[in-house]
Amino acid sequence: MPTRGHGASRSDRTIGRLLLAAVLCALPASRPLWAAEVEIRVIAHPRRAAALTAVDVRAIYLKQKLYWADGQTLVAINRESGSQAREHFSTAVFGQGSRRMADYWNRRYFDAGEFPPATLASDDAVRRFVASNPNAIGYVLTRDLDESVAVVLVIAAPSEAP
Amino acid sequence: MGRVVRRGIGLLLAVCLVCSPAGAAEPPAAAPASDAASATALGEAPILAVGPIEYRPGRGLHLGPTGLTIGGFTNVKAEYSDESHGEFSLDLLNVFLIFDKIPHFRAVAELQLKDILTASKESVGTADFAFDVRRLFGDVTVTEELRIRAGIFLTPVGYWNLILAPPLTWTTEIPLIVEETFFQETTTGVMVYGAAQLGPGYLNYAAFSQFLQPLSDDPDLDPPDNTAGARLVYDSGPAWSAGLTFQAAEKTSRWTQLGAVHAIWQPRRGEVLAEFYAQGGEGLPSTQWGTYLQGVLEVREPFYLVGRYEYYDPPGAAAPINLFLAGAVAKPFPFMAVKVEYRYADRSLDGDDLGGVFASFSTFF
């Protein structure tokens, strides 16, 4: 009996190891299970508190979507290129870093004389600008937000450097 | 001798292609770049500011409260072929004037100085110099779904014709089918266009018509009397897009019809682009068609490799042409490109040898 019991336990362990190996093999190589995520908070003026989708946000930052529902012109604010917030946002929303996105803006500049969204250099600057402009939209990494802005979307992005 | 040099450079490019670390290399770790330097490199931060007047590299000089921006691009080109035996040219200097002070309205002018200076073994001079108002249009945005463009604008056929600025392209030489006479580079008339969300992306449409004669007196232009066309493009963010274009053109009561398909896929480390044009009608002796497939691979930022295969079946009795191109591109800044490429064609077109080595430097300013 002890031998049989001991044998069953070893069999269980073997199956367990095989299952673990199968699960680990099934994970995408570039994204370990234990990789942390950062949360990017897309913020707008409290008057614009209705939730947005990721497709909306992408269209706003590509200047495909230009107006709020009431016809007011959207004012999208980027963080400066090279900043963690910008690179996380760019990779999560567009699938490309800010340098590759410059190609998109080169085409828009040439085709129609259009320019990319303006940039601000800190989370706090973005928060203050958005709080003071009812047509603005921005994004921050900080969770430390007050009621001066409304969080309209939270985007999860891998924490490793894009 | 030229053929030997051409083959030697072709071999060198082939060796570079084989030895490049593209296949094995992991993307380089993100350098802890200075934010200010990075922003300047992307043309987002001004490098010169005097009061409200700011200059951003690659994005022009913005004249503050006037709403006027002055920018443009330049292209310097060199080529070596059996025909040219070496030629250097200050190829293009294009100046943009952009006015966007008024909500819902933007005006764009593009003035082009072409073949400003050409130097070859035989001569140096400005004999080919030409000035052109290449584009001049006003854009009214009624809604995202309804915009109106009137004036002279790039004909919205396919993909490449809308990026006809050397800093935007991966090769010095444009594909033969874009260069040949499937359609006019610009349209003088009106375009109604817009975009609407469809699933995870945007569906863009354009309906355009030429009913005015171009301003330019370029003798090479032989514009149709009237054109009408439509273009549909599905755009999934910057990752990929695909589109269809149809254009009918009339010249002295003889009609041609053009159909075009294009697709572009832009993963993080490269780009694949393909276009197909076919054109027939009573205005041509027989149907002409052509296609190309181009691939770009980021070897290590800012260095890229590019390869392209082209096929062109001209109208009439002329035999089809197969064309191969291999090249390398460096983009020290996103608005600047240094390119070198080798092009081989299995036959000439109208007596012109299409092969050779081509190099260029181009930048937005």
C-alpha cells in the first residue's frame, strides 16, 4: 500500500509537471506570465466624463476623430517623445513606438499640412491643462488624480521598456 | 565597364543583405534617451523660438498668430547607369505654405523647384530647371465624415502617389507603374472625402473630379480634359490599410478606365507594400497593367534594408518588363533619409535603360 500510494503521488507530480510545462510553453515568449503592467489613464475635463473606447482614443490621437459629440474641436495632448508615458501609450494604442509614429505624421504633414498633437512634459502639466480646457484630452501614468479631471479610459500596457 | 561596376555594387549589396544581423538580432534595448533630444529629433520641440515664431526641424517655421507655417523638403540625387555614366542633381526644393488659422479650414500650397542643378561628365547646368505650383488647395472640414478639397491636389489613386515626397519613400526611384502614365500626378478640381469608424478601424472614402486645366505649362503634362474617380481605404490605425481606386478619364472624347488596389502592412520593424494598377479603354491601344511588391526591414534603428519587385506590361506591342531593386536606407531623423539602391531591369522602356545605381539625400525642413 505505501508503495502504491507513493507511486500514485509520483504520477500526480509527473502530470503536474507536464501540465506546468504545457502552460509555460503556451505563453507568448515575449510576455512572461509574471510581467507587471502599467496603467495609463486617459483623462478629460469633468464635463467630458463619458467613457471612451480604445478605438476612440486611437482615432483621436491619429486625428481621424476631430470633434466631440457637441461639435467642439478635440484638443489631444501627448507626453513628450522619449518619456515613459509616451512610449507606453504609443505602443499600447498604436502598436508602434513614437519614432515609427513620426512616419505617420510625416505623411499627414505632407498630404494635408496637419501636425501631430501638442506635447507637455509631465503628468502634472497634462492634468492641469486638461482640467483647464473642456475640449482637451490627455493621458497620465499617475493614479494620483483628483476631481479636476475625469478618467475616461484605463489602458493596461506591459511595464517592460517598449 | 559600367556593367562591371553595376554588377560589383550589386554583389556588394547582396553580401550586405546576407551578412546583416536582421534575422537574428533582437530589437535594441530602448536607450535612456534625453526627452528633450528625442522631442527635437521628432520635430516636436522647437530648436528656434523668437517670441511666437518657432522653428521645428522637419515641421517648418510656424509664424505664431498668423497661422502660417513655411516648410518643405529637398532632395539631392546621384545616379550611375550605362546611359548616364554618372550624374548628380540638386533634384528638388519644394516649399510648403500652410495656413490653418481658421477653424474647419486649411489651405496648402506647394511650390516646386525641379532639376535646379544637374552635373554630369558632359555638362553642368540648369538647362532642365523648372518651377511649378505643384499643389494649391483649400480644405474645408464640415464633419469628420465630410470634407471638401478644392484646387490642385495629388490624385488619390493607390498609395504611392499620395507620398510623392522623397523623405517619405524608401527608394530613390519610384515604382515604374507610378511613374508611367496610368494617371496624372495631380488633379485640378474638387474632392469630397471623409472617414467613418468601422469596427476597430476607419473607412476612408474620396470622390474626386478634374474639370479644370492645370496651371502648369509643363510640356510633359498631357492632362485629360475630365476625370472622375473614387477611392475606398480601410485603415486599421497605422498597422495596416488596404484600398481600392477607380478613375475614368476623358481626352478628346476618348475614355480610359483605371482600377487600382493597394495594401500596406507596417509591423514594428518593417513594412510590406503592394500596389496593382490596370487600365484600358478606347484611349489606349491595349490594356496596360503593372504591379509591385516592396518590403522594408529595420536592421537596427536607424538602418533599413529595402527590396522591391516590379512588373509592368505597357500598352501596345511593347514587351513586359521585370524590375528588381535592392537598397539600404538610413534615417538619422524620422524626417530625413539617405538612400542607396541598385536597380536591374530585364529590358529597356522606350529606349531608356532602367537599371543602375541610385543614391539620394532628402529631408523635410
